[in-house]
Amino acid sequence: MKNAVEITKKIMCLTVKEGSVVVDCTVGNGKDTLHLAKLVGDSGRVYGFDIQQAAIDITKNSLEKESLLDRVILINDGHEKIDKYIDEELDFIIYNLGYLPKGDKRIITEASTTLESVKKALQLLKSNGLLLITSYTGHEGGKEEYKSLFTFFKSLDQKKYSVLEFSFINQKNNPPILFGLEKI
Ligand SMILES: C[S@@+](CC[C@H](N)C(=O)[O-])C[C@H]1O[C@@H](n2cnc3c(N)ncnc32)[C@H](O)[C@@H]1O
């Protein structure tokens, strides 16, 4: 439980089942996409969004190496257009915000498009489906993005959604904050 990546991975393993339909809204180097592709099995489907062609290419490569590309739809476009590409109910949605570590730190997720995407993603989420977002506040624009998500999640009707915020209260240097939302 020492970082957000480990926690999201554990939750993913508990939630995503054979046959699940899931989305990785920030593919990056494809670690989450690859993991999801294994969990959904032959009968499931993974959608993956990233605005960087390089991220899509790297991920396609790693999926091909493990013969998992057949169950993954990689989309080189912004996750705020999720409704343009997905027309089915989703079991699980994950976002890892900010910039790609070891990548171009100027290419970051933005408060307005992240919020637009999350609002649309909630419409596609199944009842009992789960949405996880790891939010970073240490870079420029990160705090604003976190605050806009916090305000939006806080405003949701508790009869329709259950939202948790996890934070590492004894870690230095702006540790990531994880939101977990379940649709009731
Ligand atoms: C923190 S990284 C994701 C890391 C990834 N989960 C992994 O396992 O490597 C964030 C990614 O979001 C992407 N991104 C930024 N804005 C986006 C948008 N509007 N839609 C989709 N992806 C976006 C960036 O290109 C970057 O690759």
C-alpha cells in the first residue's frame, strides 16, 4: 500500500473480471492497459485513450508481444471524446492524470478536459461499476485539476454515487491523491 499505483492495481484485480468491458483513459506507457487486457480475458474488451501517438505505439507493441491486442481498442484521441468512441456500458474506468514519467512533461491532462471526460464516463458506467482516478498536485495545473474533480465529486448525489478520496497523509512532496467512485 505504499503508492497509488499499487493500490489501483489491487483494486483493479478485485474488480475487473473475465468478460469485463473497461477503459484506460490515460494509456501512457501502457502498464495499466496491459494489466487490464490480462484481467478481462478473451471475452472482455479494453478501450485505451491517449493523445500521444508515441504512447499508443509503445502500448500496441507490448500488447502484441503478449498476444493481447485482439481484445484492446487503442484510440489516439482525447478521453473527453469518450462518448464518440464508446457505445456500451462499462464495468471499470481508470485515469492516471498528469504527465508521462520520462516523457514530455509539457503534455499533461487538463482540468477542463478531464472533468468533461469524467462526466461523460459516468454516463457510460454500469450500476456497481467503478471509476478510479489518480490525481497529482505537484506540477503546474495539477492542484486546479484536483480541486475541480473534488468539487464535482462532492456535488454528486449520494443516492447515485459513492465517492472516496484516499491520500497518503504522512508522505512528503505532494503525494498523489486517489479518488474511487462506485455507481450505485
Ligand atoms: C500519467 S500518464 C499515464 C501513465 C499510464 N497509466 C501508464 O501506466 O504508463 C498520463 C497520460 O495521459 C495522456 N493524456 C493527456 N491528456 C489526455 C487526454 N485529454 N486524453 C487522453 N490522454 C491524455 C498523456 O499523453 C500521458 O500519456
